[in-house]
Amino acid sequence: MKGSVTVSVAIATYNRAGMVRQAIEAAIDQTCPPEEIVVADDASTDSTWAVLNELAAGEPRLRIFRRPRNSGGVENW
């Protein structure tokens, strides 16, 4: 369709289980929902990775990645 917009959302996270859920749900609920949501987990030590797996199981647009060790932030983007 001419003039259509494709939206992708990128989220970098570390130890933010509750907040990452809110961020993903907010992206999905937008007026122009994203084609994909890509989340990079920077080797969280809390339940962030479990939350991401739970959400990804029910949301085909969600792609999740986990770094093997914490990068300190910038590299995770």
C-alpha cells in the first residue's frame, strides 16, 4: 500500500522485568502497531529473561536476544 509506514521497536534492557513488560505492551498498543519488537537483554540477573520468554511465546512480533555477559549498556544497543 502506497504511503504505508512500517514500524520497528528496539528495546535494550537490563534487570527491568516489570518495566520491559510495560514497554512491550505499550508498543503493541500503539495506534500504528509495530511490525516487530526487538529486545536485547544485557545478561539480566533478575527475571527479565523469563518475562521476555513468556511474552515471546504469545507474541510472534517479539524477537528477543540475550547477551552472554553484561556489556555495561552501550554495546547492548
